[in-house]
Amino acid sequence: MKTKKNFAFDFLYNVIAYAIPVFANQIIIQPTLGKMLSEDVYGSILTLINLINLIPFTVGNTLNNLRLIRNQEYLDKRVNGDFGILLSIGCFFALFLSTIGFKYFKNSVSSNELLFFIILSAVWFFREYYIVVFRLAIDYKNILFNNLIMGIGYLVGLFFFSIGFFGGYWELIYILGQLMSLSFIFWKGNKIFREKLVKTELFSKTLNMAILLLCANFLSSGLSNLDKLFIQPLLGNTAVSIYHASSVFTKIISTCTAPMAMVLLSYLSKKRTLERRTLILTFQLSFFVAICGYLFCVSFGRIFIQLLYPKYYYDAVLYIWITSANTMIALIISMIRPFTMKFCDIKWQIVVGILSNVGYFVGILLLIRKYNIWGVCISYCISLLIQLVTYSYIIFKKT
């Protein structure tokens, strides 16, 4: 059994691990692209990156979490299989939807653009799943090394892009980093790459859980990624660039949320009962971090916006108050959700997702035309509050 000290070190490793690609992307790559490219082209790139986060990332991450949640039963029954089949289905599903989305958001598409986007979607999907090999072993040192390699790959890719070596195809920046990451995973945990495409007695149960979890994750991920996907067709690519600039600092600060949630789920996957004391401590910690994070973001965020996105500063700084609040509410949710994933019926993920998305879509329909970017921010805040209240009710009722 891991000690609290080990948990703290794992959390620290994971925070640093996730900070590396986020900092490389948010502080170096995307601001550099924003300065090199026009507002319209840059907004288009941001929209497509959000599309990747919505589809390939979500599908890969769902299978990753499914493997964590279901792995103990497979070990107990000494059976091996199913996940290779699910991975194949998930890959086809992710690439199919990504291709449709790409053609929707791009007015004119060359064959090379489409090819590179499909390759990027594929490597992003596989990398997001296969990193589970380190999570299963609770090996956060190798997650740190892996993300360091990926971050270096991103920066090397940016250098090649800036000197014209990539011919203007921004996708190659990220493809290089993702491939370097996958290579490291293959080197350290190649057994997972050799899993057979066999169906076991647990397949039906695992498939049902995969479908429910995927639906829940799409509903959840949609809230954090649909903002730019709504803004682009309704308000244009320039508005996407402004909105992104207003929230860039809060996203950097919230780097710790994904690592906290992932470490927490890894540890919860080993537990069989829910401890109320652990739940209360998690709530207290997440609220404390969120309040401190909000005060920090609204105090120093405008400085970062001016440094990273000077040409968007005067427009973007207007929204920092609400984008900071939204990010901190999302932080709290990310710490509560692992408890509901582990100890509550998976159907509640669907219920919460439907409720919050309905709130979001209604808000968008009523507010975006009149209030533009403010309408998107307020709608997102409403949907997050619905999630927070509902998840809190569900998990405390369970205890």
C-alpha cells in the first residue's frame, strides 16, 4: 500500500509532467504561432486543436480510464484481452469523427492538410491510451520523463516550422512530439503493444461500461472544448483568438487539475470502499486551491496576456474575471469526478453530462448573439455550476 508520502511525490511528479507540454504549448508554441500568423489563420488552428481535444483525446482517455477501472477484475479472474478490440473500434470512431469535423471547420482543404490532420488525430489517440501502462503501475516518474520527451519534440517541431521546413503544416509540430512520446512508451512498456485481439467473458460488461463512460466523457469534454467550436462559426476565427488569449493564463494555472484527478483515480482504482473522510478532505483541498488560484489569476493574468498575446490584450483582458472563475470551478469538479467514476453507477456520468450540456446549449442560444464572447463565458459558467452541484449531491448521498 502506498503511503501518503508516496502519494504526494506521485502528485508532484504528475504536476511537473503535465506542466511540461502545457507550458511548451501555451507559453511558447501557441503564442509564437499567434505572432507569426494572422488572426484568422491562428483562430482556425486553435479551433482544430480543440477538435482534437474533443474527439481523439477524449476517446483515448476514456479507454485509458476504462483500463484503470476494469483492470483489477481482469487480474482477479486471470483473463487477458478485450482492450485490443476496444482500441481498434475506438481508433476508427475517433478518426471518422475527426475527419468530418475537420472538413466542417475548414472551408477549403488540401489532401496534405487532411492527411496530416488524420495522422495527428491517430497518434494523439494512441498516445493518450497507451500512457495507461505507467498509470497501471503507478509509475509517475516515467510519465514525467515521457512528457519531457514530448515537450522537447514540440519545441523541435516549432523550430522546424518557424524556418519553413514543415511547409506551413502546423500539424507536424505536434505529430513530432506525440511520436517521440509513443516511442518512449513502447521502449518502457512494450508488452501492452503486443496484446492480442481476443474476446473474453468480461467483454460485454467492459463494452457496456466503455459506451457509457465514452458518452459521459464526451458530454464532459464537450463543455471544455465546445466553446471555441461554437465561437468559430458564429463569431469568427478572430473571436476565437481573443477568447483563447483571455483564458491562456488560467489554463496554465489549472495544469495541476488533470494530474490531481489522474493520481486520485489511480489510487481509488485500488480501493473497494468510499471513505467519507477522504472525500471531505478532497473537497476542502480543492476549494482552497480554487480560491487561491482565482485570486492569483485575476491579479497576474493580465500581465501574462500582455506578454504572450500583445495584439489581443485590450480585447482579451475584459474576460479574465469570468474565464478565471470558470477554470477554478472546473478544477473543483475534476477532483470530485474520480470519486463518482469509481464508486457510483456510471449512469450518473451521463445524467450530469446531459444536465450541464442542456444548460450550456440553452445559455448559448439565448446569450451569444447579444453578448458575443461574454455569452459563451456565462453559459459555460452555468453549465459548470450544474455539474458541481449535481456531482456533490450524488457522491455525498453515496456516503
